[in-house]
Amino acid sequence: GKLSSLTKLRQASTSALLVQDAGDDDDDDPLRGSGKLVVLRGLLGAIRRTGGRKERVVVVCSFRETIQLVGELAEREGWDWLLLDGATQQGMRQAVVDAFERGAKVDSGPFLLVTTARAGGMGLNMTAARYLVLLERDWNPAIDDQAMARVYRMGQQRDVTIFTLVTARSLDQAILSVQARKRREVSRIGFTRGSTDAIDAALLGGEGEEGAAGEGDAYGRDAKAGYIDVEQDALLRAMLAQLRKDWQEGT
């Protein structure tokens, strides 16, 4: 059906491995067929080299299959990681976050917390990380906002950087167009002039293919968007250097 097709297109935007038939290829390299994971490896490697063991990163995915690929990448690179997704029992979720936070205080423990936007949503404090990577975006911008608010919240003492990985000419761009339109609708409704029901309808309505021809910036940027400072420029330069090295080595 339509939703199944859209899901496949979303997954294909992340990795070809997520949409191929089982048994098509026995190659277990998580980087194969995924520009996003190649960039993610370069980005995480740059953060680890520039920040050392004190840095923590939250990686947000939409699908369990994507989490599995990120986990395989982390293990291949020797990065300790924790998992928090919809299958994590409610009583264990805070324990996972506590382990992530506790390790940061002693410069040891897991480097990554890999989660889904909906599982790592409201109520969880992940301020041990000042970097968050949105590997996949949700049709509803409020879901992504909740995920970002896990690191950018009261108690965070450092500047926070959010990275969004977007595959060009894919459904990623349509999703960001839908998000941008929904944000404009919420802005027009206004909290003083509209009901919360109207705001919810603006955020939750209109999911799907119409975003492909949406108005405004295809990448969902607006006047409030931040720009990378000198520190992050250095980080991205380190990431690009790693990507060039990987390309030359054919990995």
C-alpha cells in the first residue's frame, strides 16, 4: 500500500541494505549502500578525535533496522554504545540513560546512545551529550523537536550541535518540506489565537507525498536556524578529511 511504499522510500534514503531482499548479498559491511552511514562514521570519528573520551553523541533513527546498522558500525569501529528503542522496557529506559550520563562524568563508558525519536522522547535527560545526529527525520516535526530537547534542555552547560543527515534527491527532502510547511501552519495559528486542537491538527495532518512539492526551503531551514561556528567548522574539516581518506582507501 501507500504507507508501505513510503516506508520503503524512507529506508532507501538511509541504506540500500534496508530494502533489499533477504539473501541478496552476504556482505555484512554496514557502510555499503549508505552514504549516510559513511558520513556518520566520519562525523563520529572526528568528534572522538577532537573531543576525546569525554564527548558523548546521541544518534536518532526512525527504524529498528537502522539502529542495527548503526550498532554494527559502532562495533566495527570499537565504539561502546547503548540502545534505547521501543522494545526497551519502560522500567529500563531511565537506567539506560543513567548509564550514559554516569559514564560521561568519569570520561569512560558508552560513546553513543542510539535511540528512536519516539522512544527517546519526552522526559528523558541526555545532557551528557552535546552532539545529536538525526539520521532519519519524522513526518511530524514535533517528534524531532522532542528528541532534540533531550540534549538541549535545562541542565545542559555546553553549546549543543544538532546534525541532520539528508540524502539528496530522496524522500528525505520531501519530509523536510512537509515539516517546514507544518511549522508555518503552527506559526500562523498562534498559541494566543488558536486552540491546541488546531495546532495538533497542523502538526499531525498532511503526511505523505504532498511534501514533495512543498513550499519554502526543501531542507526545512527557517530564519531561526543556527549556523556552524568556528569550532564546528574544525569538526567538519576533520570529518571531511576522514571521508577523503576512506574514499582513497576504497572503504
